[in-house]
Amino acid sequence: LAKTTQPISMDSYEGQEVNITCSHNNIATNDYITWYQQFPSQGPRFIIQGYKTKVTNEVASLFIPADRKSSTLSLPRVSLSDTAVYYCLVGDWFKVNNDMRFGAGTRLTVKP
Amino acid sequence: EAQVTQNPRYLITVTGKKLTVTCSQNMNHEYMSWYRQDPGLGLRQIYYSMNVEVTDKGDVPEGYKVSRKEKRNFPLILESPSPNQTSLYFCASSLSRDIDYEQYFGPGTRLTVT
């Protein structure tokens, strides 16, 4: 089971780049790394997913080093609306014994 | 519109009174699951289903039941609710295994058991 560790909270200011790192030392060969965003009173929303190196979409970038024991979610030029909880998940969703788990997440607060 | 719906959105009930929270998705997803979210604990999986008539326990299944008789529906049943099941519940679904791991979440059901 690939356990993940993230900071409990982070603060930033509007316009800054925010990097949230997730540690997953025992990631397995078939595991993917997935990040979700959750606003208060809403269900989580998929942000980005990757296996190795770098992945970029219209919302964020995901950096994964060669050893895959950690990953960094990068949010460029955050705004107040990016204030949310961010979850890092590692696992193989399609294994019979599904061990994709949401941890406590990282609460990002963006200040004006 | 592709979505996951849950009903009810809010529910206050008393200990021991059986209740069902419905979940339905219109995306023809094979995989569905239920989570509960409590302050400081993140989301914890209750049950999941790989397909019709195939369900399995997640991290915190005690006190819950599920069924998957149709692909689109995955109800969560609390036979005898207790106050420690007061929580925010989310249903989620995802595509087949050939694509990605994106889960689509419902809007949540806030349950209070007194």
C-alpha cells in the first residue's frame, strides 16, 4: 500500500506559484499519481494525473522525479479561488484490492 | 450533462432508523464507490463496486451496506444508524480501466444522526 504524506496546510498570495509536494516512498511499479482539489461542501475534482516526468494541463503541472518517491503539484499564479484542499493519491485503482485512499490533504489558503 | 447525483443532500435522523442514500451516474461508468469525510481525516472509502453485482469493502465498511443491481445506481444503506455515522458522504464513479483514474464525485450528502 502506497501511503502518501503531504503538508497539512500552506499559505500563499495571489499571483504566486504554489508547489505542493507529496511523498510516496513505497510507490509500486503500476501505481499512478493523481491529484484532486476540493472546495468546501463540494466533492473532490480531478486536477491532474501522471506516471513519471512532467505532465501539464490547463490547470496545473505535475513533476515526478525519476525514482517516483515523491511528486509536486504546481499551480501557476494562484488566485483567491484556488483556496481549497488538495489531495494526492497513489495507487492502482483497478487492482482487485483497491487501495486508492484519500489522506487528509493539504489545505491551501490564498491571500490577497 | 454528465454527472453523479446523490439524494438526499441533507438528512437529519435518529439512532436506529434505517436510511438509504441514493447515488446515480449517467456516464455508464463501471466503477462506483462511497466515501465519508470527517474533519481532519480526509476522505475514507466505505465500499466500492467494480461492476454490477460486484462490491467490496473499503477502509471503513462497518455499519454500512451497499448494492449494485444496476450499473447506474449504487445506494448506501445504513441499517441502524448511530451518531458516529454523522458525516459528509460522497459517491463517486469512474471510467473503465483502459483510460484513466479520474473519479467523478457527487455533490455530497450531509448526514446527522442524533
